[in-house]
Amino acid sequence: MKEIYSTTVALRWGDMDQIGHVNNTVYFRCFEQARVEWIDLFPESADNNPAYVVIVHTECSFLKELKAPGTVEIKVLAGEVGRSSLVQHYEMRRTDTPDVLVATGSAKMVWVSPETGRSTPIPDRFKTMLDTQQ
């Protein structure tokens, strides 16, 4: 798998739960933040294709406890590419301990036509980049 994007996300006091560690839902929000930032790199105007992404499956393996405050780096890796889908994999590490993997995850994204509400081929603006990354 090839890294296609990386970003950082701040952990906030409000991200912690009653036992003092970052709530499991925050891990998914961090993955989502990285995914949305990556998608935003490829504006619709690049190929005039209004297809949008839906998530059909997502998962996370929680490897280490996180506490706020702090910052995590999310690396996005390209996985399996289908006709209308892409599996992205995620690696999460605290920026102050970058050698320690705290979580891994994935999301299967499917592009959907706004006209039909059904899956549609990956738009060229993404497909071109993914083809060069394989």
C-alpha cells in the first residue's frame, strides 16, 4: 500500500470520556477528517463529475490508549481500487511519539451518482491519481 495523504488532528479535552481517555468515536472522526481533506484535494471542477463518496464499511483497531491534549498524525494509504470503490487504510500516531502506532483503520468508499443514487465509476480526477500510485 502506498501513502497518499497525511494530516494532523488536535485532541481536545472534550474528546475524552468519563474514564479519562479519548473516546473510541474520536478515532473514526480523525480518520474522517483525513479522508475529507484528501477528497478536497480533487475538486469537482477538475473533471466536472459531481459524483460523491459514501462509506459502505469502516473499522478501527484500537492499539493504544490516547489522552488529550495532544496531536495525532493520520496517514492515509491507498488499498484495493475497484470500478467505483476505494479502500483507504489509516495509521494513527501521536506526533510526540511517532514510532508508536496507536490505531489502524480502514474505510471502503464508493462513488455515487447524484442523478441515480447508485454507484458510478471513480471520477477521473481520483482515478488518474490512484493509477499513478499503484
